[in-house]
Amino acid sequence: MSRKLQLNLTELDHTRSTKVTDQYRDTKYLIVGKWGLIDDTFSIYSISGEVVTTVRQQSLGMTPKFDLYYLDQFVGGSVIHFTMHYTTIFINGINWLVAGNQDKQTYRIMHGRQRIATIKSYSQSDQVIRIMDVDNTNHEPLVLAITAILNHPSLAHASRLKLGVLNKAPVKPNLESENISTLHNENKR
């Protein structure tokens, strides 16, 4: 079952915490943490208050390394490579590849040929909003952890993002209307 999740990246930068909501504006997770030093972490909490996923920074520099933990079990470490406009992150252990455009802040997470999620950033009233379309709800905490990695200052800090480059936020993400329009377009073919 797929679901869209949304978080306020600007709020995460300024307060070091933000809630994650679904397409119906119901809170599903809470992200808390900070970057900067070795062993700094971001933790993703479920609505019941338990830590579901943790991302721990393992090194400093232009391509810092991170370890991901799911329910206190190590699942993989990151290998980051970025060029002028594009970023790729390989999460060994679970063999996920994150590839995307830093300028447009759009990313795709893949496992082989299987899509895990897409991450898109939008501007809304001088704020950066990230919307994640996750194909399986079991993957949501790890996708949120990757979203936290993408917010690391060496990759793309929200204060440096050019809001004019980002698309405007959708008024209300609605899966039903998207599915109906997709079916309508397929029937026209």
C-alpha cells in the first residue's frame, strides 16, 4: 500500500524537529535531531512515541557517512557521491540507491528496478515542503531517514535553496483524484 507523506524542511532546519503528516494531514511520525558532529543523530518517532529509525553521522567533510538503524538494528551505511547538480547515495546493507537533482530537490529511491519512493520538494510561503510518495508503508521510516540525510548541510540546506527553482506546493495532495485522472488519461489512449 502506498502513501504520501509530507514534512516541513524549513521547520526541521530551524527547530530541529518537525512532524510528518499524510495526505489527510494526520500526523504519522516526528523527526527530531541535528547534524554537525560525529555521532549526531536524527531519530524518527512513531505516533506512539517509540523510536522507529535512527540516522547517525559517522564522519565529517563534503561526503559524510551515515549509519541507519531500524528498531535498534543496523540496516546499512551510506556512500554519498555528488556532482554539480546531481546526488547519488547508496545505502549498503539494504542495497537502496537514492538518485536525484540537487537544484530541483527531486529524488528517486530504487532497489534494483523496484521503486521504493520518490521525494519532491516544493515551496510554500517561504518554506520548503518535502512530499514523499512511498510505495510500501513498511519502508516509510527508512525513507524518512534518507530524507533527513538529504537535509544535511553538505548536500542541500533549506536556507540555501532557491525557492523560485522549486515548484509551488500542491494545494492538497489527494490520491483519489490522481488515480482518477491517471485512469482517465489511460482510457483516452
